[in-house]
Amino acid sequence: MDFETVLEHHIIDHTYRFAHVFGLNVPLTKHLAMMWLVGLILAVIVPLVYRSKARALWPLRAAIEGLVEFVRHDIVLDNMGEAGLRYTPYFCTVFFFILGCNLAGLVPYGSTATGNISVTAALAVMSLVFILFAGMREQGVAAYFKTLVPHGVPGWLVPLLFPIELFGLLTKAFALCIRLFANMISGHIVLLSFIMMIFIFAQVNIVVDVLGVIPGQLVMALFVMLLEVFVAFLQAFIFTFLTAIFAGMAMHPH
């Protein structure tokens, strides 16, 4: 098997067709389709599940409620204070959207949209705009930009420190973009590498059985798959958590 071909198929975006929209040829890609699917699930299916009274769906309702409470208390409240609770819907949306895109890549014929740097860059820009908005809303426009420069520094340092602090804001957004993109890409590369080892071992007649039933290679692939599920939750948490930290710093510069 050609590992490079398999790897490219799973981590590179694929264009299905071009749509003519307002005089522009807009590409309809696999990553775009997965984002639409995740958005549809979050906007339609998740609310229906949460509002449903069916007893068979109570584990899903409990999981959704638990994650929302986790985002509200352990991310928003702890990093932004009571004033940040009004932004809980935004953070829940970011968390669930990133989580859904991360997990979509583990579904057969699916793809991880967050493994596309264009997607993570768009998320990072949204976070940057939100951080600026939260800081200005809490302090006022002039007061927010005034707090970018540490209090008490000599006046002649202000023209030097102000652009450095502005560059620091862009650096935070850039870090959010690269961290999510790199972790999701590397996770898929490692997962596919372990799965490809099954075929490599089969070619050299190396077969390890667990309890005489389950091939050892499949156990290793399952382990890496579960690890990738953990990484999907972890990266959604880290992106949301860091956004809350940066927004909290903007709202409460002290």
C-alpha cells in the first residue's frame, strides 16, 4: 500500500465542484461540507436531542448539559469572572464546533476541517475580534487601548511599547491558529501510521494475538483511535480555554 497516497487522501482537502455565486467560482470542498454538516448537527439535531423527553436519549442530554456546565464554570467563569457569563453561548458554540470538526475526521469517509489552516485561521480571527470586543465593552475603547501599555512606564517608551503590545495580540491569535491546526494534522498522521503498520506486519507475517482472539495490531490501532478522541476533546478545550484567558486579560488588565 502507498502510505503517501493514503495520508494525502485523509489530510488534504478535496474539491468536489465549483459553484457560481455572485459572479465568483466558489469551490465546494470536503472540509466545507464537513463544517456544514457539523453546523447542521449543532443548530438542529443537538437542540432537538436536548429538548426531547425520550428516555433513550437521556445519556446524550446529560453529556451535552455536562459539557455546557464545564464550559460555563471551568472556562468562562474562572477566567473572565461574572462579567464573562454573558458570553457563555459564544464559548459553547466555539467549543462544540471545534469538537465536532475534530471528531468528524474519525468517522469513515469523514474529514477533519480543523486540520485545514484556513479554518483554524478563521477561528483565530473570530477569537481576536471577540477579545477586542470584550475588552472595549468592559473598559471603553480609549481605556482599553490605554491599558495595553503597562502603567507607570516612561512616556518616551509608549510609542515603542504600544505597537509591541498590538503585535502581541496578533501573536496570540496566530498561536491559537497554529496550535489547533498542527495538533490535528499530527494526530491524524500518527493514527494513520499505526494503522498502516497492520498491513506492514501482515506482509512480513508478524501477527500478535491478545487472548488468542484479537490481533495486537488492531489493539494498537484502537488505542491510538481512542487517543485521537481524547486529543479532539483536548484541543477543543485548549482553544476555548485560551480564548477565555485572553478575553479575561482584556477585560481585567490588572
